[in-house]
Amino acid sequence: MSGRCLKLALLSSCLALVAWAQPLLFGPSLRVINIAHDITMDQSSADVLRLLRRRGLAIEEQVDLPPDSLTRLVLAVPPDDTCFPRGEQWQCSNIRIHLYRDGARGHRVMRVESYDRMPPAMSPTVDGVFSWFGSGRGPALDTTNWVERIRGGRLNMWRQRWQDAGQSGVETEIIAAILGDFGQPDDIGSLQDTVIGIGYVHADTSVENLIAAMRRRIPHLTRTP
């Protein structure tokens, strides 16, 4: 192989690696979020369960949600995670898949929520997380913040939201969690604070709105026996 051909081959390999790596939202260390990122809207329940198990996650829970069982929750966690209770929201790494019941096709994905604790070797700021993810996506639809009470403390949460290109009604959120201070109840932190965990949400809001409308129109569906 000539020197030019070798360079072209190496360049092609590098580009292929870059293209393959793009779905990894924040590098391989955030394993759970990267798995969540590979779950697509309208994917079947069977395909999702196969993907989760193939990627090494344990199915902690599968439950039809009250009051009408129109939706189902699947909770997946890393089997080797020592965080307890397993799958605890905003504290332990987890993926929560919300599926809706399609009469003809079975359960299909309408919302994916995931959370990963930041490895100690990584210490990005809130602004750094948003800038990294938002690169090439255009301006965020909005930036919001709130406080989450957790066991033994509180987290200040910062969220940015984007409309997915070419997918009407499908949105992606990135949530950055920073440690809060109980002694400063009005302090929500800043974009320069260090992130200790990242949340990723991908949702088809058009399907979610349709499910909500069905529940409003058919009152008997919302009654619990």
C-alpha cells in the first residue's frame, strides 16, 4: 500500500471511529446514559429488553402504571452498582423507560429517562455539560432549574431542552446535578458549579400529550377499582 493510500485508510478509520463515538454522549465512563441514548422512540418493548440485557443491565422492575395500565415502566440498573436502594432516582445510576400500550403493536417507547453519577475523574461544570451536548444542535429551547430533596441532602438541578431535528414533538433534555447546601435554601448554584451527576431524557411529547388527552376524555379509564 502506498503512503497516500495508507494515510487515506487511516483517515477513514479515524472518521469511522468518530462517527461511531458520536452517540456516546459524555464518553464511555457514563455507561448507563450511553445505553439510554441508544433506545429510540417507538421501539418495541421486546427490542428494548433485549438491548438492555445485551448491554449488561439488570431489569429491576417492569410494571403497568396505574390508574389504567395504558403505560408501563421498565427500570434497568447496572447489576454491579453498590448504590442503594437500586435505581433510586437522582442518586443511583438507572434507566427508566416509559412505554405506551398500542392495541395492534404492543408496548412502544414514548419516554426514556436516565441518570448516571459522574466518575470522580471527571469534573465538568454545568455550562461545560450544556455546551458539549448542545454543540451542533442550535440554541436550547429553555434553561430551567429546581431543587431535588434526596436522602441526606439536596441537589440543585439545571436542565436544558432541545427539539430533535426532523422529529416533530420529540425532545431531548440534559440535566446537570450539583450538590446543594441545606444552609442556603435559596441558593440554586450556578452554571460554573461542578456537576456530580447527569440526567438524560428523550421523549415523544406528542404521544405523551395523546395519552393525557385519552385519560381526560374517558374518565372511567382513570378510576382505580
